[in-house]
Amino acid sequence: MYQFNFQPVFESLDLLANGAWLTVRLSLMAMVLGLVVSVLGAVGKTSGIRPLRLLIDIYVEVIRNTPFLIQIFFIYFGLPAIGLSMSPDSAALLALVINVGAYGTEIIRSGIESIPRGQIEAGRALGLNPVQIFRYVVIRPALRNIYPSLTSQFIYLMLTSSVVSVISASDLASAGADLNARTFASFEIYLVLTIMYFLLALGFSTVFGVIRRVFFDYPAGR
């Protein structure tokens, strides 16, 4: 009979807590930078510049149709062959930003295209410049429409970040692997990691819910 022993896990909670913090930090940085990439990509895809749209389409299709693990390996092990070396944490961040940027581009593009042309024409009639139209007429209603999909993608990003442990990037999964290598208490360690990832996802969902109520929960006619 297997004898459960959580003592090694309890003795190393500080290691796991630090790993959880590193996961949160990495995820937040990837979310912010990925959102910037997503907005720029969506604007480029909805523009009338055909070469730019083609380049963004290639970027989106390549990222969405290749495994995330292969993308990490390409960045961390492949790019040094052409002189672009980086630390595991930097490679992990770059891979996450590129990945979420591709998915976010399509999500935000769909939100932009959901805005009726009449609203944009009304903004022009009021004398708004293109930047003002994008800021006041397009992006906020678009974000309201796609907010659930976008936040779900960000939570998925946080969970996907566990894959970066394969290149020894600092995160919760990596901390768990290090602890497992020392104690061999695999069941107990990965049970605790499962609970911690669940709590992180629940925490992100709660924060995103508060943001939605504060910034996007207003009458449609407002």
C-alpha cells in the first residue's frame, strides 16, 4: 500500500510559493506584452495595407498551427544558431508573447469587425480623427464584446506557461520538478501543484471578473 507523505511538500512550501509568484509574474508580463502585439496585429489585419495583412496572416497561421513546445525549443535552442541567444526566462517570455499575440490578434480582429460601420461614420461626422475614432468608437466596444474570450485566452496562457519548465525557466512547474527530483514524492507534489494552478486560475478569473464589472458592465446604449 502506498504511504502518503506530504511532509517534504510542507517543508518546501516556500519554494513552491516562489515558483507560483514567478508564474504569476511571467504570465502578467506575457499578457501585457501579448495584448500590445494583439492590438497591433488586429489593427494591421483590418487595415487596407495588403502586404502588412499578408505578413500578419502568415504569423498568425504559423503560430496557431504549430505546437507551443516546438515554438519554445525553436526560440531557445534554434535561434542561438544564428547568434540570438537568450536566458531561459527571456526565451519563455518571448515564446508566450508570440503565442498569445497570434491568438489575441484574431480575437481582437473579430471584435473590431463587429463594430457597425455606421458608428465609425458617425465618429467621422463628429470630426474625430482616426486615433480618436479607434479609441472612443472602436476599441472599447470591441473589447467589451470580446472580453470573455480574451480573458479565457489569458488564463489558458497562464496554465500553458507550465510548459516553459522544459527549458529550465523559473516557474511553478519547474519548482515542482526540482522538488520531485530531491524527494521523489511525485503524487503529493503534483497533487499540490494541481491545486495551486487551480487556485491561480480561479484568482485570475476573479480579477478579470472585477475588471469586467468596473469597466465593461454598462448598458449597451451608453
